[in-house]
Amino acid sequence: MDTLLKVDGLSVSFFARDAEVQAVRNVSFEVGRGETLGIVGESGSGKSVTARTIMRLLPSPPSMVKSGEVWFQGRNLLEKSDAEMEDIRGREIGMIFQDPMSSLNPTMRIGRQIEESLIKHQKLTASEARREAIEMLKLVGISNPEARYAQYPHEFSGGMRQRVMIAIALACRPALLIADEPTTSLDVTIQAQILHQMKEIQRRLGTSIILITHDLGVVAGMCDRVVVMKDGEVVETGATERIFADPQDPYTVKLLNALPRLDEKKKPKLKPAYVRSEDDVPLLQVRSLRQHFDLGKGQLVKAVDGVSFDLRAGETLGVVGESGSGKSTTGRTILRLHEATGGEVLFKGIPLQQLNRAEMKKMRRHMGMIFQDPYSSLNPRLRVADIIGEALDVHGMALGKRERMRRVAELLEMVGLNESHAMRYPHEFSGGQRQRIGIARTLAVEPELIVCDEPLSALDVSIQAQIVKLLEELQQRLGLTYLFIAHDLSMVKHISDRVAVMYKGKIVELAESEELYSNPIHAYTKSLLAAIPVPDPGIESRKRHVPQTEAMQSDPYGLGRSSFVEWSKGHWVAVAND
């Protein structure tokens, strides 16, 4: 293998208040020309610190390279001056960051941001840079690039912004592209498109890629070799096929076992020990629910447009679909965090829209919500005891200070934490621990129904598995009912009894979990399932169909027209009138 990059014995530490944190310890690996190397591991494993050290993007202080070398095309990057690195970054090594919105300048037009690198490194004129920027937008699959060139980042979707980041990183045709979690926040179909685009560009330009991710399904379809990191160290490295077929390190085995697979049979689910609703009436009934947002100037967004379903006590209904499909808005409208435009929501037979403010406050004791981002949903100024205790105070459930603390300790223990955590602040916890705190807060008022709004999307795959197991145990123990909103179809399959697929504000398919995954009927459901990365580095996973969801903007399923729902082969399926 013709080596392009060699990292040899790299160790990086951070210093704060006379304390040293070893973020990377004695890391070594190589990247060949035209090769894709995957670096995998959980948050805090040192993946991103390694990548930023290669690019010389870590501020010093507080960071310090303690030892090691980074050789790129025969040059040790750690010995280069800042001016020399500025010339290498962008021209010879490009980087795609995790969050495209925070990486793009919101005040600059997209075209100008691509041109910056071209003018600096390629010395192109303004007209030449404009032509090349438009060509790069074409290369990354952005339609109507001449018009898009003049737009701002906020006018692009998440997937389109990530394509722009790829265009910027590849504008000067660098020999090496470092992609740091480039698809973490994207829907499964958009993720498939971005990864397909990266592979296609690599084929055309011969670029080497370092792909940093915690998603082993993505690694299986993209990478030639894999480096597994844990606690700042490399615990295993080898060809992708070998790593998946015969992992040697227990940590690698743990990561592989935590990854949900569509081709695995769903495990039998334990029924709740008891169900609080004794009668035969569904716990939750949603009838023709609509949530329309008036943006002014005649623009009306139909975020939820005629959604209907029942949810029985002790059941888990998964709701899946891409961003903008109306999943989260449906959940929030059910709980009256948004007032519905139309339709009806009945909880235990009681129409929620008819309740006044005081009545709705009493009803909220029976309904809770787990939010997507466990950090932003917790008050950073409050200790955990007060975050959880606040819910008890609002509903008058705390009998006194001692009783309040006893209940907080009980809730923390219920979600796998302990009483000592009560006096800490949210920033002192990991992402998985923060999500457990959010769950404890939701459980404080002893709800019967919990709306889980993307509770796993910000977490590593192994932490996701822990949270899913916790939710299942709590459901079995407490008789909880879940509306589980997510775009990760693999995880939804294993936690849900039934699954509803949403597209443009409508439920287009609703069926038993195993039935929907084994025999999808609707074209949109099939496209979602086809886009899921398969944790198998064999040929078949590399040749999986990549759905072109931009084409879906033209509404190929006819769902923009009036439609009705019919029962077909064990599914509820939306069918256009004509």
C-alpha cells in the first residue's frame, strides 16, 4: 500500500487547573492512497481529537502534543509552522465537520464560502472561482447550482448543508479528506445519499478518506480498514471484513453487539407486570389530527395533516420518518404543547382539546415527554435534585424536603443512577447519564403515557442500547405506554409493538413491527428501509439501493393530493384518490 498519511505514537493531553487529561495515548495507524479508513468508538474515545491534531486545529494551550509524529506525503505536520499548515489545510487536506450549520458562516452566501478556498489556494480569479464553485455544487449533487450559489446556509436543509461542506472540503481536490461524524444528525435516507456521494467523489478524484463515526453500519459499507478506539487508545485495527467477522477485542465485540440489525428476529417482548387502564378503551385515541402553521404571505405549512391512530395501555407505537415528516409535531400537539388546528385527541376517553388550563395541568400528571437533546432540555443552573424535584413541586407531590429527597433518590435509582448524583449539575454527566436524568424527571409524576421524541439520536450506539433496555424495563415494571418517535428504523423495530410511517404530515403505513419490516407495502417505507446501513461489509451491503429522496420533493406518491387509508395485507396504507 502506498502510504499517504502515517500517525506514529501520537499522544495528546489537555491541561486545566494543574490537572492533565490524556485524550489520546500512543495512537498509530496509516492511510493509503485512495483508501477509506474508519475510526470508530464512543464519545470521549479520542477520535475527533486525533483528527483535529492531524489538521493542527487544537488550540495550545490547553492542548499539548506530548509525543508522536504525523507524516503526510513525507512531511511531519507537527513540525510545520502555522503559516505552512494554513497552506496545507484546504489545499492538500480537507475536513468535513459534524454540524454543518455551526461550521458555515450564516452571513455569507454559499458560493462565496466555496470560493474562499479556491481563491486562496488555487489563485483563481473571481469569475474562475465562481465557475468552479458552481461545478462543485453540481459534483455533490445539488440541483440548480446557479441559483443555490447565491443562497445562504439557512435556506438549505441539513442534508444540503452537509453537501456544501463536502464541496468546500473538496474544492481544491485534496489528497486526504477527514470526515468527522458527517452524517450523525441526518435522516437515514439523507445519510445514504451523503455517503454515496462521498464514495462517488472518491472514485472520480482518487481522494483518501478518514471517516470518523460511531455507526458500525456506516463503516461496513464505506471503509476498507477500521481503527477501533477506546479511552484515547487504539484497541484494535484491521481490514473491515476481518473486524466484523472475527473481532478480537472485547470492546469491539461490545460495539458490534450493541448495533441493532434489521435482519435479526425481534426478541419476544415482556408484557407489563400490570396495565393501569382496565377497560377496553384505548389509552390514547388520535382522530384526524391537524397542525398547520401560517408563515404569512399566503404560506401555510401542513406539518400534521389528518393523522389518526389508537394506542393501547402498555403498548409501544413507533413513529418513523424523515425530518419534516411531522413526527415531533404530532407528539407535541398530542400533549397540547402546540394547540391543534383541527382533529381530536382523547386520553382515557377524555377530549384534551376541551380542557381548560387548570384541567389540562392536572391531566399532564398522566402524560410525560422525553426530549431529543438531554443537555438542552435540562436547566444547567439547577442541580439534579432540583431538576427532578421541580416536577414534584409543580404538581404538589412533595410532602416536605426530606420526602422530596427520598423520592428523588428513588427515581435516580430507578434509572440506574444513585443518590450521590442528586447534588451534581448537568454538565458533570455524560450524554447517556443526562438522558437517564431526563427520564427520571419524566417519571417523577408517575405518568401513564410517555412521548419519547428522538431520545436516542444524540447518543452513541452502545448508550442507545442501554437506554432502550432501560425504557423496556420501566415499561414492564410500571405499566408505561410509549409513543416512540425516531428516524432510526433499526432501533424502532426492536422496541415497538407497532410502527407508523409518516411522510409530509400523513401516516402512510401502519402495521405490526415485524410485519412492516418483513413486508413493507408503501414505496416510501421501502425507501427508508433500503437506506439503512447494514452492519455487514460484504458485497451486498455495498450495492444496496440508495434512494434519491430529493426526487421525493415532487411528491411521487401522490400524498399532496387528497388520499384515503385502506387495509391491505395486514397494513394500513395511504392510497391517492386517483
